[in-house]
Amino acid sequence: MLRSTRLVFVLGVLGLPIVSGSLWAQEPVAEARSTEAAAEPNAVRLTAEQARLNLESFDIVWETIRDKHFDPNLNGVDWPAVREELRPRMAEAKTMDEARETLQDMVKRLNQSHFGIISRSVYDAIDGEDAQSGGDGSTGLHIRAVEGEALVVLVEPGSPAEASGIKAGWIVDQIEGKPVAPVLEKVAEAYRDSTQLDLYASRVVERRLDGPSGSDRTITFRDGEGEQVERTLTLARPRGTTARFGNLPPMTVYFETRQVDETIPYVHWSAFFDPASLIPRIGEAITGQLDAPGLILDLRGNPGGIGAMAMGICGWLIDESGLKLGTMTTRDTNLNFVVFPRAETFQGPVAVLVDGCSASTSEIFAGGLQDLGRARIFGTRTAGAALPSIVVKLPNGDGFQYAFANYVSASGATLEGIGVIPDEEVWPSREGLLSGGDPVLDAAIEWIRVQNGE
């Protein structure tokens, strides 16, 4: 059976499922029929079989870009000439380093983000043998890579992690006896120039933490005093409900709302999925306090989802007709993210919280409101993963990422590879988390106070 692992974010526009970037799924694209190529160091001379797999990988990359790139003109590049020039170089490659450099050279000719080759070592760091194969169990830990360390930024209420006394601000050093730092180093090296570094770094750690419900994870932390603490957690189903969309894997979606600073509504949802249940709850949270001094929408860690939901939610924040968040272009059509005002709209200041794991529809939502002057953005730069893209595993073991649609925001700016730049950049800090604070949320509250003359 042909198989390939891919990294996808789901983006649906007006019911049309478009694949974009954040969940691991399976798709029959190309089979890595030999692990021999990856088992050898990159500088070791290739065998005949390895050379054959590299040529097969070259052809897959070239044909995929030719057939699926969102621009039929391929950004003005003479694609047949690229193949004619580089395929002989691939055939003559003596090492994996040389072969990979040829593949990277081909993709770079496009001069576009979201097209790239991911080395086998990094691909396996994300989906390697020590990463879990999936499951419905979670520790309840949310991780961000800060200064090369896996920082716990959130412990979900009612989770196994909370029950074990784990606190935000702790550092994850080892999972099942295996150090986390080397994996983060590989990801940092591969994505050092990418806006998606935070996204990938978070995923490689959280993927190792999660697994089947009822299974155990033994984790070594550094606590607030810098002491090593070991905890064995029995994974449990995460909070929220299970949502399904098309043939994609199920996703757990949760929603919360509360008041912060006594009078300001705070609304957070984990993904743009399950619209029938989620959109009415978000609408009720927004319209239930139309006279509130401000509104805070938290999209930190939100990987995106169904694009039409962004338009629907923005209808409670914008009362002017004819505005749009942006436009997505495929080979066949243009999809406009038009906002249709609701009967009741919130008129006060709106703060949107984002971070490096806010991606896809979250970026379209936050960036669109920012462009329209309807919200102020707090936190850190988003993932810059607004395009629908796929990562497939090539026959030689490397990963290949490509996009098949383009997206331009309301201002004409490209989010892909750039991300949404916060109006106020605020980073999570170990010290702040250990003290029980939330610097990003605090900054948003202070801004709303100022807007109300306090």
C-alpha cells in the first residue's frame, strides 16, 4: 500500500474543503520504499538504490509543482528548463547532501514561501519512532519553544497535568527518558529563517506528550526552583468535543468565556471547527455584553480550520457592508472572505491575542481585522502559514512542502511566510508564568482601559 505522512492545516471556504496546514494525516502520495538512504550519513556515497530513490523524488517534486502550483505560470519560471538543467545533477549526486541540495535548488527557483524540502532527520524528528502515532489522550500541557527550551505556557484545567501539580512556567526536559533539546535543535536549524519555527517546535514536543487515552507518559521537568521533577501522567481525553470535517482526522474543539478585569469579556476557542455548535456560543458571548468596555478574543495556539467561520464571527464585530478580510486564489477561482454584518454588532475596542502557533484561518481572522482597523493585535508574530499547503514524504525519506493556493489580505499584503505582526509584541516569559501572570492578556486589558479613558 502506498503511503505518505503529511502535515496539513484544514481551511474550508464556504463549505469547500481546502487543505492547508496543522494536523498529521495519511495520504497515498509516495512510498518510502527503502530506509537505506536515510540510514546512511549524508556524506556517505550513495548506493544505486539510493540514487534511484533520489531521482524518483526529484520527478515527484517537479511534477507536483507543475500540476498543482496555484499560479499556472509558476511565478514566471521556465519549469521545463529547470528540469532539464537539474535532473542530470541529481543523477550525478554522490551523497545525500548533494542530492538534497539539488532538490532545494529546484524549489528555490520559484522564490516563494511554503515550498521547501525538509531533511529526513527533521521529518523524522516530527514524525519519528519516538513520536506517538496518535490517539485521543492528552496530558493537558501546552508547550512553546522559548530560547531553545520547551516551556509550559498553559496547564488545562481538569487535566492530568493539573492533577499532578505541574505549573505553567515549568520546562520539559525529557519525555520517556529522551531529551527534548536535541529535537528542538534540529527543528530550529531547519526552520531558523521561517516564521513557522514556533509552530513546528511546539508540535514536535506536544506530539510526544500525547497518545492513546489511558496510556502513560513519564516526563522530567524543571520546576520553578530549577529542580528536576519527574511525573508519570495517565493520558485522558482533552476537554471539549470531537469535531469531524470531511475525511480529515477528528479534532477536539473547546470553547471558554469569562470576564477579566471584572467587566471585559474574554473569549477563547481552540480551532475553527464545529461551526454549528461553536459559532452560536461565540455570538452569544459577544452580543451578550454589547455595552462592555472592550472585548478580548484569544487565538493563541489556534491552528485554523474552516475559513467561512472567520467571516461569520467577524459579522458580530463589523457593521459596514462590503468589507472583506482578504482573497484566496487557486488555479481555478478566487474566493473572497466577505464580511456580512449581523443584526447586532459589538462597537467597543477589540483585542486579539496571537502567537507563533496561531495559523491559517486564525491569521486570516486576525490579519483581516487588523487591516480593517477593527482590532489591535497582541502577542507574537503568527505562523505565516495562511496558504493551503501539504507536506508529503518522498521516496528518499525527505519531506516536500508545497502550497496550492495563494492568499492576500484586505490591505493587499501577503501573510504567507510573513505572518500577522502584532501591534504590541509581548512574549511569554518563564518568570511571568511562574508568578501566575499572563503578560499578553495583561497588555490587552491595559490597552482597553486606556481606550476607555482610565
